[in-house]
Amino acid sequence: EVYDKIIKKISSDKVALITGEEKIIPPNAKYFLCTVESMPINKHLDFVGIDEIQMCADHERGHIFTDRLLNLRGEKLTMFMGSSTIKNIVNKLNEDTEFINRERLSKLTYVGHKKISRINRKTAIIAFSTEEVYAIAELVRRQKGGAAIVMGSLSPKTRNAQVELYQSGDVDFLVATDAIGMGINMDLENVYFSNLKKFDGKKLRRLNMSEIGQIAGRAGRYLNDGSFGVTGDCKDISAEEVELLESHKFEEIRMLFWRNSNLNFNNALSLIKSLEEKPNKDW
């Protein structure tokens, strides 16, 4: 999304896009748009910006974000964007840091349970398995006439085409996994969860509050108010949780995931030894 915006402003031979799925790297690139895992970490760049820095606390991808938080700097400016839940940890870096707070300008309201047949347009319905996404999309198509599908497992081209289908107004509904929680900005008024449990690679678990907040927060943008609710067999969200979600108050992060990034590839034993290194900070 950001790559597309930037190549409209500057000629595309100066802009690189590097993700696990796509690589467009012109020889004279001055701007690099990357996923955190794919960032070039040995270049001297004036500016480094990383979004969703609270992902340092994610058990799967966290150690990469933590490594960038600790070790990657722009020559002139480094910017970490994300939830203020990680503010106290960033303070511990003892660097010349300035915090800029951006309040949400629109209101987010919980509207409880609604049947899929009663859900209004400009809505995303969230599910956590491919089967569930397709089943709901089929139901929406039968009752409402059309739905776009967004899942992390789709190829970038297919995913962008589906986003465009929704954004252009060809369809009024979007059925998605939590892939829309990160980095897809869309004109949504409502978000409904058909499920609050996901398989995270190890076990089936309920989403934590900040994950629910991240996805629900896609409803309403800038000055437009948004609403979120539950549908299908999804259990209601408790009153205490609703209050936290509506006021965007989430538990602060106390621990990050870390892995030694200075790995020794001489032989298998030395690699394992370097992977077993412990961090020198208790957080």
C-alpha cells in the first residue's frame, strides 16, 4: 500500500519493495519499503521507520522487531510507530527519544450481537480459518449479493485485487482474517467478529485485548465513527472488556521476545550455542 503511494510521487526506479513474497529492487533505490523481516540492515540510511513496534511482544515474530528496536537506527532519525503499550520499554533504551501521541479522532462503539443477514454495508466480518472465511463469504453472497475476501495466505496480487473490489464499491462486505489488523487501511464502518479464537501455530487461543482492539479499530477512520460487534456463534464480549476496547486502554507490555542476532555459523554446535545466548536485560 505504501509502495503504491510512493511510486505515485517519485519515479519507481528509486523505490524498492521487499517482502517475503515480492522483491522489486532497482539498482539505484533510495527508498526501501519492506516487511520487518526483509529490511536491509546493513545500509546507511538517513531515516528508518518501523510500524507496529508493539509486535516486539509477539511470540512468533517478536524477536525480529526487538532486534530492530535495539539495533537499527537511521543516521538522522529513527521512528517507531505503534501502540503506547510499549512506551515504558522504549523509555528503558536510554536514548534521545521524543514521544508523540496521536489520539484517535473518531469514536469506536460496541454494538453487541447481530445476525449476518442484519449486518449493514461497509462491514468487515472476521473469521480465523480459511473454511470459515469462505463459508461466511458464501452466506453473505447469497443474502447480500457480494463479498471480498482478505487472508494473509492469498498472494499479494490477489489480496490487492480483493481490497480494490471492496474499496471501489463493487461489493459492500469484506470477509477477512486478522490480516486486516495490520497495515490495510480501508473505508470500513463496522467490524464483526464471527470468532474470537485463533490457532496461533501452537494452540487454539482467545485473542488478547490488544489484538481485538487492533482489528476492531479498523472500523471508522479519521473523523468517521465506527462500531464493532459479534455475529454467528461468537460469544458476547464482557462489559469490562468493552470499556477497555472503547477507550483504547490496553495492558502495557513488560517483556519482549529476544533472540541473539549475532549467530555463529561455523558449525552446528556453535550455532546452537549462540542461539541459546540469554539477553543481558531483564525485560
